[in-house]
Amino acid sequence: MLIGIGSDHGGFDMKEMLQAYLQEQGYQVKDFGTYSKDSCDYPTFGHAVARAVADGTCDRGIVICTTGIGISMSANKVPGIRCALCSEPLSAKMTRLHNDANMLALGGALIGDNMAKEITDVFLKTEFSGGERHQRRVDLIDQIDR
């Protein structure tokens, strides 16, 4: 599985930590930046990861800014993206099971490294439950993009 990852300056440290962690876990990771703690704009990096997930270059995406809010909003502007901001593992599990979320957003200043790892593990290991009602709802979300 190829994971796209990106952040602004507020999520840089967590991005670097998660990238190394994911590689240790055997995932391939494509880093879309930022590449330093210099002030930058989160939409640039949210869009870059989202486009790579939407076009199939990456299987899933992880984006991080200070709160996770702005970068998740930016990612969700790309058609075909269902990016969920999660701050604990149950939300990560449920968004995969019921919403088939293909991107995860995290708040670099709001959760610690251990929680970020746990949320990421749950997000990447949980499969979409399928089923008629959940698929119907995902289809309705995707129709909004058109």
C-alpha cells in the first residue's frame, strides 16, 4: 500500500515521525511536503496528497496541520476524496467502516505521537464494511463532487 503524506509547518514534526513509523511498518510512503518548519500554506499540501489519492497514485492519504481542520477542508475539495479528521481511534475505525474514508487528517498540536500512531494504524488496517446502506451513502457523497 502506498500512503501519500503531507503537512504544513504546524504538522511537520508529526509528518516526519509518522513517515518513519509507516516505513518501519512496511508501508511505502510518498512525501508531498512541506520539507521544513518554514511558514507555508496548508491547502497546497492538502491538495497535493488529495489529488494523488483521487487519481490512484496513492492508495490512501494522511494530512496534518496544527489542528487538522484546515488541511482536511482543503483535501475534501478534491473530487473523490473523503478525508476524515480524527483525534482518537474509534473515529478512525468508524470512518473506514461506514464512510470508506480514503484520507486521514490529524492535528499536530492536538494529539501526541503515540495517539497519532494508534489512529493511523486503525485507519490503515480497517476495511470498508460495504453493505447496501453504507455504499449508498458513500455514493451520495461522491455524487456531490459531480
